[in-house]
Amino acid sequence: MSAIRVKLVRGLAGCPAPHRVVVQGLGLKKRDSTKILPDTPQTLGMIAKVSYLVEWKRVDAPSPAGRKARKAAKAKA
């Protein structure tokens, strides 16, 4: 499965509050911050909503583990 690398290329000053919430949901905090996210329809929808603020591309990196997977791995150890 592929992943998506998202980069915040514009600042959040002057953008609507719901768009700031979406950027925060993507895990981006400051301009030029990047994050590798799973390639899912939900992620692509969030990116489409704030497409004027971010750049993205698909990468051949392993998809990051979700919260449930990390929690299960921690309980196993």
C-alpha cells in the first residue's frame, strides 16, 4: 500500500476556521511541515478541502500504522 506525503506550503493566517481544523487533522502545524499519511479516501478528501494550502504526492513508503495498530503492538510487548 502506498502513502501520501503532505506539505503545508502556505500559512494559516486569514483562512477559514474549518480549514484550520482540517490542516490540524492532517497533522500539520507550521508552514513547510510535512507528514506521511495513509492513502485513503478520507485523507484525499481532507487534502481536497485545503488544496490551496498544501502540496501532496504519493510515495512508495509504508503506510504509517494507525492508532489501533500502535496500541495493539504496545499491549503485545
